Amino acid sequence: MKTNVAVFFGGRSVEHEISVISALQAINAFDKDKYNIIPIYISKGGRWYTGDCLLTIANYKDLKALTDKATEVFMRPEYGDFNLYEAKASGFMKKQKIVAEIHVVIPVLHGTNCEDGVFEGLLETIGIPFAGCNTLSSANGMDKITMKMILRECGIPVVDYAWCTDKQWLRDRDAIIADVESRLGYPVIVKPANLGSSVGIGKAANREQLVERIDNAARFSQRIIIEHMIEQLKEINCSVLGDADEHKSSVCEEPIKTGDILSYEDKYMGGSKSAKGMQASDKRIPADLPAEISERIQHLAGETFRVLSCHGVSRVDVMIDEKDNSVYVNEINTIPGSLSFYLWEASGLSFSGLMDTLVQLALRRKRETDRKTFSYDHNIFALGPGLKGGKMMKK
């Protein structure tokens, strides 16, 4: 019997279109002799749709026409109900029709409301097997401030940074500017704390630019991080596959950037209007690095994956200061663009093999989770006439 795999993509995120590209790549990579693939598109308004029309990238040019063709669906937030239901009730009793029974979920969602634990929490509530990080590790990996706090505490090198909320920035900008200038100096990189794909990122070489960049980052996020900028910078990426206890690192890649920082266009457009996702960007695979530096990056990528309790496939982005060859972890992408298949192909694992591994990891975690104790069979309300710490109501 084939395994029914639901691939979720889209979402209420500024990285919506990137998610669509990544998901269609993943769907095409699945072994159709082993898996029935159920595409589930989450619109920018948060509605869920399924149907074969979602499998053609050209259809996304007109989103209204696309969703009119597709079938709107939903899942009930009920533990153990793995059915996908048609949203429109039908029949005399006005019941929701079951569209499919889902065995495994593969989230290919990027950005806020998707990759930050929000969607993962829903899946954990239902109890369905899914690939990728759980709610906690997704949230910690998505927020660059929390992530750096955890990594620094665990002895993993990160650059010096400052952070603030958008409200703090409005209220205390002079103090924040003074802190940045005294502790970090210029230049710095300003980022929304919980976005990926280089959205909202900017370099600041002076106070005027710092104000401008923080104002811009605050458009996208309530939390803003300001990082010391390495001027003699080489950026390297490494993917990690497995779980916190058993994982392996891919070969390293060096993305080719067109400016001081790797832009959205560098990552996803590759200089042209392409639907190839991260595969389209220019890169060196494997990166041209001394063996000892490659090994250190692979080790730090694995350690980052481990201390954040990650699962599935992630990509860890690191920075090398070419002034002294110091290596710093920049961030982790818990659902990487194109799922980093190109790094695993260069490491000897096909895209189809990567997707098969993700399914097996999801099923294994479900078996392990089901062996844990979450509740007791007895009802404490039935054990006696009263409860400590509370008053019983009398009629």
C-alpha cells in the first residue's frame, strides 16, 4: 500500500512564493511508486486548498483563478483524526466529505506563521506524523535573537549583537543607538528577528543608515537584531539531516553574492526570473575551503542542529572572517529553501532519497513519541468528595 503524504506549502508569509517553488520541487522528487502525494496549498489569507491544478507553477500567476479551480479543505484539530475534509458540506445531512486520509505531513513552509512553530503546533495537536522540527525547535530556530542566546550559552560561536523590539525602538531609540555604537561599532547588519530569505535585511555604515535600516526591519517584525558586520566575510552553508541524536552534515557550499550581503535576488532569482528556487543561485559546491575548516563548519552545523533539538533537514549558515579564519554560526533554516536537495545530491543522496528519508524520520518520531506517557487513565475528579485548593460548588 502506498503512503499518503501531504505536502503543505504557501502560507501567510512574505516568503509565500518561495515556499511554492520549494514544494513543487519536492513533490516532483517523490517516488510515485511508493507515495501518493496530496498537495495542500495555504493561501495568503490562510485558507487550505488541494487539487492537481496546484502542481503547475504557471497557475500561480492568477491566485484567484487557481483557488477557484482547487478544492477548499481543512483538518480538524482533534487528536488522531488524520483525515482531510472538504470545506463545503454536502449531502442531505450536510456532512463534510473526506478527501483523503493522510499518513505523513511534509511541511515545505517558509517564514512567519509557517516555519516558526505555529503550523507545527497544529500538527502536534492532531498527533499526525510530520517531518521537520517540532514547535519548540521551530520557534527557537526561527527567532534569530533566541537562537543566538541558546547557541552562545552552549559554546557555539556567534558574532556580537544587540536587539530591541519595535516598541523599544519607538520609545528609546537614542539609548539603542548609543548601545550599538559603543558595543558593536559600524558597520552592522540589521535584520527582522523572525524572517528568512534576506527579507528586510540591510547594512548600516553610520547612524543615519542605522535608523533607516531599523525602521525598515520594524515593518516586518516586532523584534529586531543588530549584528556586528564581518567586513572580510565569506558565507558558507551546510545542511544537516536526521534528528538531535543521530544526524549527518552535508558538503559545504559557498553562495556567490552580488553585494555586501546575500540578497533575496541572489538566493532565489539567480539573476533571472526562475522557478528553480535556491538551486538557481550561483554557488560553489563543494566550497573551496581547507579540509580542517570544512570539517569545523560541518561539526558546528551538527552541533547547532543538536542543541536546538532539530529534526528532519535544516541548513545552517555560517560566516568566516577571512582576517583570521574565525568561524561563526549565523543562523539555521529549519525548513530550507528547496530543502537543500542540491547539497545532499553533492553528498551522494538523491532528491528522491532525501524525501524518502524525511518520511521515514517522521514515522520513526511518531513511534517514539507514542511510547511516552502523556496522561493517566484514572479521573482525579472521581476520586473523592473534594479537591485540594478548590471549592466544590453546591446546588
